[in-house]
Amino acid sequence: MSARFTFSGPVRYRLRSMAELGRSVVEVSVRRMLRGPRRPGWNWFMEVATRMLRTRVNTAMKMSDINESRRYLNSMAIRSAVLSEVDISPIVRPKFRGSWFSSKNAEPQATVLYLHGGGYTFYPQAYADFIAQITLAAKARTFALDYRLAPEHRFPAQLEDALHAYRWLLESGNDSETLIVAGDSAGGNLALALLLAARDSNLALPSLAVALSPPTDFAIDVFANEELDWITKPELLRWRDWFCDQAQRRDPLVSPLRAELQGLPQIYIQAGCCEILYHSIRAFADRASRQGADVILESWEDMNHDFQMFGRDVPQSGNALRRIGEVIGAMCESVTRKKQLRTERQTGFCPAFSSEKPL
């Protein structure tokens, strides 16, 4: 196992987190010896991580003070070697803040605006490892937006922050053709909303959006796969109530399943077949296809919500990260070819009739 668990913050939360980790390791190990894995595609690490995430999110959501919930979640993080491969530079602007992630060993081929998950409520320190993995897989320079959180800040505060950051990237000279909007979970929902808002504001659109396990319909109350995921229905409903009013749940900027999706760039989605949101994600992709939108959904057998965060210790997670890199690489190659063609047309150069060749 390449990842390691680290503990920080108040002693009471560190001790509680250590105890929860110990129980999860024992319970999963004994269960696997007696009954085997819960799903054929789950290795030991994924089962422990799923058990831990479910326990920790459930504990955090039961706390009466949201700030204490955040401190508790920050008391434990999974760290891997990828953090040593990136530089992280905080940025504070008048209307938003975030951090640049950049590889220490490779030149970026694209710029990614990354929107984190966490139910629009949490932004745990553990996300640094996940964003580093995305940065390295994408061979990109990544700006991770630290948007305002619910319940203190409700819709559309998060979308406003995302739009400010997106405009700033454009105004800073980032080419929209090599700009990617990406996000996971709530951040995937925000990435889709940002595309819609940018299109309707006549902003230059990115060439690609990447959405990992995005919620697409905040108006539904029926979910599947709850027993295999680390998110439960009560938690989803509470996050929804913290994020927006009941009258806003059908707003396309909240529930992109209900949006008109023409005129958007390619959207690449990854989802796990065992995640609680899978059916609504599938419904979004099907509706997008009927509208003629360029949406690709890759479904991963046995995987649950945000499974990419398990990184190199789960083969499917590592493969999913590589697929993200492949999709972004293909987009960058396509952009390069288009730019070369435009240059040739503008200069009148035609390779088939170059003056360097005899007529």
C-alpha cells in the first residue's frame, strides 16, 4: 500500500480518528477472511477506505457545529507520494481564493480549473492528495478553487465564485482551447453548472469538462446502491437542504439534468455502477445524448462514489486517473492540430505544395 494515514488537529479528534481506523481495519479484515470481499472488484484497501469514509461522514454530519465537523474531518487524511511531486501555491483574490497545483517534473499541456467535492459543505485537507493526482494524470497546471461553503453560503454563492475564477483565468491569458473545467461530486455538479452559466453569459468556453460522480438532479428523493456506497440518503438530503431552497431544486444550474445542453463543449463523466448517484448520472448522459450534446459516460463496475480518490492502491482508481489523462491528452492533441491548420491557412502554406519541393 503506497498511501498512509496521517493525523492532525485537536487531540480528541485525532484519537477518535485513530480508533475508527483501527475498528475499520479489524472489521474489514475479519469479514473478508470469513465471507470474502463485499464486491468482486474491491480489494482490501478500497473496502477499508469505504468503511472509514462512511463512518467519518456519518459522524461529521451528526455534529451540531459545522465548524467542529470540519475540524473532525481534517483530523485524518490519506497521503501518498504524489504530494511530493507537485508545488502548491495559494492564491487570494478579492472575489475568490484557491491554490495552484503544478508538477515539479513536467511542463503542463493544459490548465485545469478544479472544483472540489464535499457536499458543498466540506473541503478537507485530504483533498490536496487527490488534486495532486488529478494534476499529474492530466499533465496540467491546476487551479483548485476554494469556493464558499454551505450552509453559511447557499446557492448561488459557489457558482458565483466559480464564474469569478473562470473569468480570471481567461483574463490572465489562459487559452480557452487548452482550458478544462473539472470537478468531483458536488464539484462535478458545479462544473456542469459553470458550463451552462458561461455559455449563457457568452464567455469563451473550455474545450473539455471532466465530471467525476456528479449529482445531476437535486429534486429526486429515491436513490440506489446505498448499502455499497460511503454516502447515505439522509446525508444527501441534508446536504441538499443546506445548499439550496426547495424552490431552487429544479433550477438547471442546480439540477443540470433539467438543462438544455446544446452548445456546450465535450463533457467526460466517470461514475461507479455501485454509487448512490449512478441512476441520475446515467439519466443525465442519456438526456444529453438525446439533445445531441457531446457527453461521454464511462461506468466502472463495482466502484462507488468518487472512487478515483483511492488512487494507486485500487487498480480501478489508477486506471480511471489514467483515462482522465488520456482524454485530456487527446483533447490537447486535437487543439494542436487545429491551431496548426489555422496557421497554415493564414500563411498560405500548404504542405503538399511547399516551395521546398519540386513542382
